[in-house]
Amino acid sequence: MSPRLSRRLMLGAGGAAAVRPVAAEDDVIPEWSRTLGEGVDQHPYGKPSIHEKAVIRRDVGWLTASPQSSVNFTPLHALDGIITPNGLCFERHHGGMADIDPARHRLMIHGMVERPVVLTMAELKRLPRVNRIYFLECAANSGMEWRGAQLNGVQFTHGMIHNVMYTGVTLRTLLDAAGVKPGAAWMLAEGADAAGMDRSIPLGKALDDCMVAFAQNGEALRPEQGYPLRLVVPGWQGNMWVKWLRRLKIGDAPWHTREETSKYTDLLADGRARRFTWVMDAKSVITAPSPQAPVVGHGPLVISGIAWSGRGTISRVDVSLDGGRNWREARLDGPVLPLSMTRFYVDTEWHGQEMLLQSRAHDSTGYVQPTKAELRKIRGLNSIYHNNGIQTWLIRPNGESENVEVG
């Protein structure tokens, strides 16, 4: 249903047009309408308005031992649409951000291939390129919430995610050119950062939809996102999207088997483990209202959020105003793409009533986002990874919001 302008909205919450006395000219015409602004030569690279200075990535100092092996969070509460601005995409590093000269950077492809190769950035950019919009989510996103409501802000509960357009070369193009040998089944991807970050990836996934990207949202990758080259592994957990990519080795088995098992393992309540939990299940969250985006004033209210699934396309999102007792179907707006964020809205009115806001995603496979209680019943509390449970925000009569749990 398309949103409509109502007489109530046009006239104001009181139902009648506001009457404002005419003041002196200086009060009626603001200063920005009476003076020249800065010229086009002042900001060669654009930046947000100073009035948006609070919309930044934020970290949690106590979360890790050092900022070089830590994370900061996307301010989801302040964003709309589905594309995350480059300067607000969350960061996760293991050895700090690498500062790489692209003229000296190389990508090696070797192992079980007929034609091992070392490519410069210039050579990579001469190959056929593609543009794809994907979400990237850390497996630990929402991880602090496994044992109960912890962090009071969607930036911190769900902000280890972003959604951008990547430009680059498909892995199939590169591996077909190198000539993968029979029997090959795995690929090791290695980064050039101080941690020498590496991950093993099944070759079937590598040849399906993975990319080697050199641009993001139309410009070169930011250093914190892997400049000049990163791996893109659509729908799979973020630690496999190796940044500062320098080497791809093809083999017949995963490398460092014991270590790799721990990287892709979620512990269950009975002591067993879910192994190779790569895919990010369907998930959603209401971004506004939320603890960092309180409701201001009575009247029309737009409830906004995002949904995504690593298994396909978001087919539907339900929203509840009463903690899951009743649900209404949200309006999906903007592009609805596979393995990408989808924006949803509910247009309603608020007059100080308490609300328990929840959202529930459905994807194209028929999967429905579970409650936290349903997840804990199966997985227990041992893991911090792959928490895609339904999030609840309590909206108080004063418009402020709090992270709570229901049921």
C-alpha cells in the first residue's frame, strides 16, 4: 500500500493549522538565505553536513583487548534505504588496518591449477567486471544478546553489517583462466594485513558467486574495507570475506583443519557443535524507533527496518506492536535483491501508547526468523555466533526506547 498524505499530517498533530505571528525580517529569513555559502573549491571530497556529526561508527572499548583487533558498528538507526555509505560501513580487524600501495600489490593464484599466476591491480582491472549488491554480516553480530538484552542501541546489537555495491571480477573468471585441476575442492584466501588473515572456502562456493572486488559503491575500496582488493563471499559470514587479498591457493582439503573447525563452529547446549556454519540465516531488525532513535511527538509514525537472508531473497516481513501477539505485514520498498538488505516500513500513528516492537523476516526458501527462545531451546547459550533471533524494543510513553526481551 502506498503511503498517503492525510489532512491530520498536513495540518499538524492538533488537527488545525498552526498560527504563527510574523516576526522581524531577521527572524523570518535565516542567515543561510542572506549570505553566500562556500564555493565548489572548498571540499574536493564531499562530506556530510555538520548537523549529521553524530552519525558515525562507534566501538565498544571493553569488547576486545585492543582496537587493532576489534570492531566498530554501523549506525543503523540513522540510515535509510538499503545502501550503506562507505564511511559508515562497520570495521572488523585482526591486526589493524593495512595501508597498501596498489602499485606494489599483487594477487597470486596457485596450488592445484594448470597455470599459476601473479596479477597486478592493473591486470585485474583489464578483466571483465561485474557489479553486485550484497550484505556483509559478521557471524558475531547480535552475539552479546544470546544470554539476554545487553546493549541498548541497534548500532551495537545489530551494527556489524553493511550493504553495498561491489565492483570487481568473479572468482570463476580468475579460476577458469588459471585452470583448476581435477580433484580440487577447497580454496585458501589470504590477506596482506599484519595478521596474515586466511580462511578456507569450498571451491563450489568460490565458483558459484564469489568475487574479487576493487570498488565499493562506485569508488575504490576504503582502506578499512580491504583496499585495494578484497574477497566477496555472498550470504556467508563476514570473516570469510578476506580483506587486502593477496593469495588464493587451490587444494583438495581445507587448510589448518583444527583451527578452521573452531572458526566455523557453533557450540550447542549438549556439548555437540554445529560445524561449518557459514550461511547467515534470515534476520531483521527495526532500526527506528529504537533506543538511539526515540519517537518525537505524537501523530504519524514511520516504523522502519531492514531484513536480509544469506539463503535467498526476503519475501515478506511482519511487524508486531505488542511483543509478538499480533502481526501485520510490512511494506517492502526499494530494490528487493537476493543476498542483500531489504528495507521495510509500517506507517502508523503514535499517541503515547506503550509498544513492544518486533520484526520477523521470511525468505524465499520458506524460512521464518525465529524468536530468541526458539533459538536457545536448540542451541543453548554456549555460542556467540549466528544469533538471528527476533529483537524487541520497548517504546515508553515518553518516546524513549529500551532493549528488552519478551517471553
